[in-house]
Amino acid sequence: SRWKDSLKERIHLGKNKNLKQLIYGKSELKSTSSIDDAQGSSEDEESDEGEFFKPKGESNKNVREDFDGDNVNNDDCSRFSNHFDVTNWIEEEKYERIRDRFVTGDWSKAGRSGQDSD
Amino acid sequence: MEKKTYKKLKGSQSFRLRLLLSTLTSTPVLIEDIRADDTWPGLRSHEISFLRLLETITDGCNVEINETGTKLKYKPGIVMGGKNLVHDCGVNRAIGYFLEPLLVLGLFGKKPLSIRLKGITNDPKDPSVDTFRLATLPILKRFDVQEGLDLKVESRGAAPNGGGEVLLSVPIVRDGLKAVMWKDVGMVKRIRGVTFSARVSVQFENSMRHAARGIFNRLLPDVHIFTDHKAGALSGKSPGYGISLVAETTSGCFLSADTAVSYGQRVEEGVFNDEDKNELTPPEEVGEHIASLLLGEIEQGGVVDSTHQGLLFLLCALCPRDVSKVRVGKLSPYGIESLRQIKEFLGIEFEIKPDPSTGTVNLICVGYGFTNLARKIS
């Protein structure tokens, strides 16, 4: 229905703004949920045990910190291996998701730039 | 002694990119708090090695490091380039770590650069030398880098002892780069790749190729994975095997994925190596894994893969005062870090627009107007 459409649009607009602010730093917007959207975040794992004795080196290994740029000693490495889950592509339906990204796929669909990826 | 003020920075993050931008913009930098809280504080040996490399290819640069290595003063010189240079990259990081900044620096030198790099050619952390040859160099060609760009792999070297050698040639740009309008990803038309094995049976390569092909079979017939088996002196000092794959699209995009397996659990300073035995991934799994990773990169829908985002943004920013438009998949942490450093040094902010329908991100920027100041005007 129509009222939902305008809502959706506004959400998208908000997201656009946030992405740029996330990158170029507007600290008051750090708590937005789009951080978790953008990277399948992996905090909460070092939650309960051993808080008291925490080796100094260990605290650096947090994806969240990477993203926020809080840690000034991040590893200087261009590769990001857990960028997406390595899905098991051997299953048939997984193939179909990217079938039209190949020349063997449907060219007319690809012309509309891969709308089936979402 | 210098009248120039130092740009003050903190920490070891984006070390290469900072020094690269510092050199290109002739901005002296003072980096403090380099791993100040670590068990082993200060610069790592690969970072020192990178500083040595900068000294090799530039003229008049000045490096000062304090006793603990937590503070670095760097006054950049002029990029000279030159022929028959040699640099030992050490065995802390792979050659890929050094190639990434070197490629860009070489473009803005006084003379074309030709340098021999020694060290680890393939490892799981940095892009392999094959990836550079197959995917990175074509990206530079997009930005109108003329002939003379080449990377020759002369011998392989796996972790931990390395022993590999590559020969890199980078031409200089005369009138700067050319801005790109690069948003069409196209469709994957062929997949190419290289496997390597050094000091192990060639059968490892066959297994990796076979497994990788099995993944692609249902999608594309045009898959060729070449083998590169090295023996004797050309195989370096440590046994290892690995695979690099590149997907080429109809619009000339190159997406890559690679890894290598070796016994090399390199003992980095500061990291205590308690597991004395690490299990090696069998070659079938390696092949399947990298093939899957490549499909993942294709699914992202960017004109470059996640590894090359930083390079792409940097090249866009170094273009003449012209608009560049590119499309990438999800922004990688390194890509984001690159955007920040570009803003820090060049003052360029990208216009960033996510495209929710495809899950991609469009980036638009106006170049810095960078021309090659070092080159000789004849």
C-alpha cells in the first residue's frame, strides 16, 4: 500500500546518509543499526568469561572496531576474507542466484543489472 | 631543522597508504603510538622493510625512528624509480604487501621503475603475485597506464622461508591518469587461474584444479587453470601449494580470489606461537574454497573484488580534476580505511550512494588533479 512506500523510501534515504557519515565519521551516529547490516558483525563473543584477565593483544581482534576505526593499530591488509560466508555452491539453488552473472545465463536479465541478487 | 610542519598521525593502521600518500603529496608525517600497548611495541620488521623500500626508490627522504620503534618521523623525498633495483621483502609479509603501494608510487616517478623483489610470493594474507598479474594490472590499464606494466614471477617462495623472486616494471604516467566511468560489471565470460606447487608433488595442483573446475562446471565452460610447478632452485626455500583464480567479465572487470598453503606458521613478533603444529588444508578443499570465494566475489556485483577496493579508490582520487564513477560490492574494511586516508591527505570526499536493489555501492569523486611532478621535462 502507498503509505508503506513512502516509509520505505525514507528508510533508504536515511541509509544513504548514514553510510557516508559512517565512513567519514559523525560520531553521534555510531549506534545506528546499519553497522550490523553492512558487516555481519561478530561481537558478543568475548562477553562473559575472563573479562578480568584480558591479554592486551586479544582486544584488537574485533570486526566492529575495524569498522569504526577506533583501533589505531589495525592490521594493514587489503584482504578481508570473511567478507561474506563461503556458501556451499555445490547445492543447485545457490547456483541459480548468480546464474545470470555469467554469459551462459539470461542476457536480458543481466541487462537490468542483476536484480535477482537480493 | 625543517620548517615544514609534520602531519601528526597515530597508530600503525594503513601504514603503507599513509606513507604512500605522504610521499605523493610531499607531506612529512609524524606517526606516534605505534603499537604502544603491545607486548612487543613498535614497528614490525615488514614495516621497516617497507621504509627501506621507500628509501630505495626515492631520493632525499628521511626516516627517523625512536628507540622503541613506537614513533616514526618520515620526510618524503622525490620518487626516482630506476632500473635494476633490488629489494628483499623479508619473510614477515608476502611480496603482495609491497607490490600494492609500489605500483602506484612507480607511476609518479621520475623514471620508469624496474625492481626485483625477493620474499614470499604466495600466502593466505596478502594478494598473490599471480593475482597481481591477472587482476591488478588490468585495473591500472583502465586508468590509462601505458605499455610497460609487467610482473614476472621468476621463482616461487612459500612461507616461512620465502626465496621467491618477482620482477616488477612500472611505467611513469606523463599527464596523470585518466578518470573512469566504470559502473557496468558485465557478465563473466571466462575464468582463468594459476596453481603453483613448490617442493611438493605436482599432483597437488591437479587436485586443486579438478576441485575448482567442479564448482564452475555448471556455470561456465570457459575455465582454464594453468599449472606452474617449480622444482630445484626455482621453488624457493619452503614447500607449499596454492591457487589464484580470476573471473573476467564482458565489460573488462577482473575479479580475483587466491590463497596458498604451506607449513609456514610465521612467528610474528608479539604473537606467541603456542600451536607448534598447524594442519594443512588438503588441496581439494583449497580448490573448492577459492572457487567458492570467487563466486562470492562475483555475486557482490562490484567492478573490482573486495581486495582491490582500496586501490580503486586511490586511483580515482589521484586522477585529474575529472569525475570518476565506480561501483563496488559491500565496502571492505580496507576500502573504508582507504577512503578515510584519502580524505586525510588529499581532502577528497567521495559521494557514496548505496544501491539497495543490487546490494552494491556507487562512489563518485572528483580527482585531486595529480600530475607527475617528478618526471623530467625535456
